[in-house]
Amino acid sequence: MKRVAIVGGGVAGVAAAYELAQLARGDAGVQAVVFEASGRLGGIVETVREGGFVIECGPDAWVTEKPWARELAVELGLGDELMSSNDDVRKTYVLIDKKLQAMPDGMRMMVPVDLAALDASELFTTEAKRAFRDEIGRAGELRASTPTGDESIADFVQRHFGDEVLEKIGVPLLSGVFGGDVGKLSVRAVMAPFVAMEQECGSLIAALQSRAITSKPEPVFTTLRSGLGTLVDRMVAAIPEDWIRPGARVEYISREDEGWLVGTARGVECFDAVMMAAPVDVARSLLEPTDERAGELMEMEASSAVVVGFGFVDASKIPVPPGFGFLVPPRSDSLLLACTFMDQKFEDRVPESGRLLRAFFGGKAAERLLRCGNDETAAVARMELARILGPLPEPQMTVIRRWPRSLPQYGVGHLERMAELGERIARLKDLWLLGNGYRGVGLPDLIRDSRAAAREFAFGA
């Protein structure tokens, strides 16, 4: 019987344990132990259900075009729970001069597909609209001048569309998605499909327009009707109880001749392998004594997040424009990074006639709020929302979650560093790095990597 220690019980660790449990029920002689420092599994994936409200405490969906989360949900018997975003009313606003201005319809991140909608938009000046149109005519130039190495997202967007587009939608949109500084984030690690479009077509607009002609658009986001926490609950229910150890903080790991030693306050155990699914900071501190260079490669900036959800019983008292929500440029005087109108983004998030707003704080604002109590954090969130949306009544319920250093930042050169890290980890043997610090931050990416690692442990490469 081969035994593996899974360090960390977030989505990555739970998905690995679930896959191993499935394999163990077959012909694979494997056993796992999940060490989770806290008292609950799932990491930042958590759903609060109360009074008809369904409030996500972390991510609220996954990107539909990545199949691995959907496949897992169906496998877990949750096919009937799958729910697409209401893309018929998908519209995102940006706070410009203290007013919400709509992004043009048909945008894919910062790239417009519908140029007629772009022309009708009041968000951009004539000069910015011209920069968009000129990008199509510069296709050959852009393709020929594609950098041979990595660059920041900011440089990539600026090369294609100029400063105004970068400041008005590039920075707030990408900061809202990735929680970081677009001047430091790696475009090749974070926006690989757009880099591929540039290499193939030069013009991002032309590339997306061509795809729009040849493919049927699918909803951007997918979630579960009862909330993403159900995905974790179903996986946990399929894992043997004696595999799970909540409240067990791993204090050290060591590679010895007999295998991997894993130490907790309860003692030391020997395992055939280790799947390191803890946050990057924790993983780095545990691995550095074994391989100092690996620890150096795992050192990266990370952004904190604070999420505040407000459930209101009467939507008519909180009028919001049609759409999914709004983004706030970092240079604004608002502390908010974004707000999602959850009852408009997805069905069945609220009781009849209810309204659900989810405020998101990142960067320095999140660091400040991490030190505040719940009452103060809720008051700040309501005040910031009221400055933009107008006076807000007392919410029926409030949910606050703090996620310190939860969003690793894939800086320029990330792929090269991860390639070197992968080589070093391979030399250590029987060790896998899982989680959002390496090969993708979304739920589908974590599920894909974790299940693949479990199969590799069970059956070999």
C-alpha cells in the first residue's frame, strides 16, 4: 500500500484526495492523509446559505471554457446543479469620475469584438476608439514585433491599444481578476491565449472576430445552483474519514532514504510521497530546508482579499444598473476594487425580490481591512458602496471573509521560474506542488493538476 501525505485541505488538496479515493476503490493500492491546519476543508471556497441568500465567500464561479470543474461536477452527480451566468444581461461598468460607465458590449477582457458597440460607447474618447481600430491595421507590425521573452500585462495592453485603454479598463479589469499590479504580472503566464493570438494574427481584435464567426459563444461563467461549497462537500463525502486530519498543522517535511517524513504536533510519520497543496508561503517554508533553490523560486508576491456580501430583502431600495457589476480603477479615491451584482449575474442567489451585492477589496485596502473587526469592515464596505450606488438600507445579512495573501502574483518571468522549479522538484522525487501558485489560479486549473498528480502517484508517469 503506497501512502501519500497531502499538505493542505483547500480545493487542490481535496481534489487530489478525492481522486485517490476513487482510485483506491478500484485496483490502485493507495492511501492518503490530508493534513489541514484549520478546522474546515475547501480553503477559500465556501458558501453561506441563509434566508434564501446564497453567498460565495471566495470565487463565485469558474470560467466555462475550461472543462475540468464541469467534468468533476457531473462526475459527482451535480449535473443538474450546473448553472450558467446570465450573459443576456452581461455588462460591466467602470467607475470614471465618480460615475459608472458601461464597457462596450462584446468585450473579451480589454479587446472589443463588436466595433459598432465600441463606437456607441461613451467610455472611450475618439482617440482611444481610433487606437482600437488602428490595432487591426497594425496586425503585421504587431506580429513581427512580438517580444521573444516575457513582458508585463501593462506593456502588452499598451502596445496594442495605448495608455487610455490600459488605464480605463486594462488596469481595473485585470487587477479585479488577478488582484495584482498589471505592471508586474506576466502576460505569458496570466494571458497565454492572448499571447498566442498575437503570435498567430498580430491583431487581437481580428483574432477574436475570426473566432466569433467560426464558433458559437458559450456563457462566460458557470457555477452551482446551491453554491460552489457543494463541490467541496461532495468530494469530502467521497473521501474516507480516516484520511482527513483537520487541525493538523504540518511543521516540517524531510526527504530521507526511507521516504518523506512529515512532522506535526502529534508526531512524525513516513510517507512514500508528498503532495504539497498548502499556500505558496507555507509550502516554501516547508521545502526550503530540503532544497534552498526551490524555496527561492517559490518566493513571490501575493495579494490579500477581503470579501463582504450584503443581502437585502427589497431590491427596489437598492437600484443598480443592469449587468454583472463594476470595477474601480486603482487611482480612484474609492477603497473598493470591484462589486458584483450577484442576483443579476446568476439566478437563484436571493429570495424573491431580494438583492445581493458582493464587495471586493484588494491590495493596500485589503491589508488595512485585515486588521479591522467585522463591524468596521462592514461599515467601510457599505460606505464605499453607498458613495457609488446611493444610500443603502440595513442588510438582512452580512458575510465577511478575509483571505490574507491568497492570490499569488505571477510576475514577469513566472513560466521560466516554474520550469526550473519543476526540474528541481522532479529530482527530489515523489513530490508534487499543487495549488494556485504555479500553473493557474482558477478552480478548473487546480482540479486538473490535482487529479493528474493523483493518477501519476498511483500509476506512475
